Amino acid sequence: MNKYFDYAASTPVSSEVMEAMKPWQSESFANPSASHHEADKAAKAIQQAREIIADKIGAMPSEIIFTSGASEANNLAIKGVAFQFLNEKCHIITSSIEHKCILNTCNFLEQLGFEVTYIKPNSNGLISPYAVKEAIQENTKLISIHHVNNELGTIQPISEFGEVAIDNDILFHTDAAQSFCKLDIDVDDMDIDMLSLSGHKIYGPKGIGALYVRDSRSSDLVPLIHGGGQELGLRGGTSPTPLIVGLATAVEFFPKGDLDAIEFLQGVLSKHAYVRNGGFEILPTIFNVTFSSLEEVKIFKESNPWLISQGSACNAMSNIASHVLSSIGLTEDEARRTYRISLPPFK
């Protein structure tokens, strides 16, 4: 029987989340923006969810803007800043190993005339705060660097990026889809201005995420979706009460540490010749491993018919080497022998 070890791509919806969502699907289904008591119930549930998520990262409830997921949140953060400078354009700093939704957003902005600097990592996938500082220009308006790399599991020094940003009066955004609930995050301590998160990485439903926006009530962020004024006017559309409640419940019931799966995987890998990529500061449940040969890969896969990724889900339909693996210096041959094994996440 195939074992699923691709949890960095997506997790199952937990039983607690399924139960919490159920009444909002068919019983209390009113539009939370309507003006009657059933709508008020939904609006209160959404507000409670906002409070739970905000508390997890040391934010204010009003600073949580619900989106369809981290990809939309990332787009809103980056385009929302850039679109303030459509006439004079501006400069953005990011890294060469961001999630594809970040890289494709930046590429789109470059086509419009914006300038983007892509910081390359070291061989462990670590981005240097010094390199970020050196890349700053007079017209730099945004630094966007992820917290945990989705392929390697490398944990970036985002507090240091935040310090560079605040010292230079630049906004700092981080994609925390792979770190939210798994690592401690305090947006004030880390000087984070915007943070993206996703539900389906933490046992919540697909189709829901959020963008933390510092001082969102007075934010100049340009919305991508204009609607009826939901989410402080930053993201239009009827609020999906079941999904929002599900996301908050996933946060509440996110599991505590269980090292059994890690010990099991380490035992299996000890029988094979491989190198683990990502350096020393790595999310413990992500193993990015390069096997010594294609024959070693064959032996591993025959003895362990697991559901694992070669690269990440966003690269799965491409035959070329992952941009992350290329950026850390792996050859095409090495990339073909590299797999991401990701275990059930926990705190």
C-alpha cells in the first residue's frame, strides 16, 4: 500500500475541522454581509476566527484579510504595493527560490516596467540578510522573502530581513505558508509588515488563506478583487464562512510534536546512500534528499512505494529541474536524483 509522504504539498482536513465546518455549510448558511440575525451569527463566527488567527502571530484581528489561499495573498501583497507606483514604477527585492506564485508575480511586474532583484541563496538555500541590504536602491518599496522554503525546508532569518526593512523604511512581506503554526511567529518582534498563510498546509480546507497586513485600516494596499467592501475593501467577495471557520479550527487543533514519523523515516533512509539538502536550520518534517545514483533511487522506490514529490507540487508538471535545486547549485543529473519527502506537520 502506498504511503502518503507529500504533506508539504497538502494535508488532509482534520476531523475537528470537518465537524466545525459542517453547520456553516447547510444550517447557518446566511451571507455574513446581510442584515438579519442569521447573518450576524456568521459574521460573529468570522470575527472569532479572525481573532484566533491574529493571536497566533501576535497581530490585531482587523489586520487579518481572508483570501482564497497563500497564492492570492502573495499576489495581493506584492501587486498591492507595486500598483501604488504604476506611473513611476519601483524596485522590489525577493529571492530566486521563492514559490512560483511569487516569481511569476514579479515576472509579470517586470513586464510592466518594474525592477526586481532576485537574491540567490547559498548552497543550503539560505538567503543572506547582507545581500538583501546590499540590493536596496533609492526606489525600493518592498522586500518579499519566504519564511520556510517549500522544497528544502530551510528556515530563513526573517527577523534579520525585517530589521533591514525597517531600518530602511521599506515594507517587508513573507510567505509563511510552510511555517505558519509550525514555527513561532510574532509579526511585531520580527518586523513583518505583511504575511501570507494557507489553510491546506495545516489540516485545514483548500481554498482559504489569509494575508496579515499591518495597520490594515489605513493601508494603501491596492486591492486585486473589488467587491462590496468585504475585508476592509482589500478583498471583495462573499466571505466563505465554512472555510474561514475551518481555517481557524485548524489553527486551534494543530497537533503538538510527534517524533515517531521522523525516526521512522531516518531509519529507512539510513539504509540508502543520500545527502540531505537544506543545511542545519530545517523544518524537521521536510526531507529534501539527493540519492547517490539512479540505481539507488530505483532501490529506494521499489522498497518504499511512497507518494512523494520530485521538487514541489508547483513544479510537478515540468520536466526541467526545479528552480530551487538549480539555485543551490545542483546539476540536472543531481536534480533527477532528488526527492522531497514531507511528513505530517506538527508544532
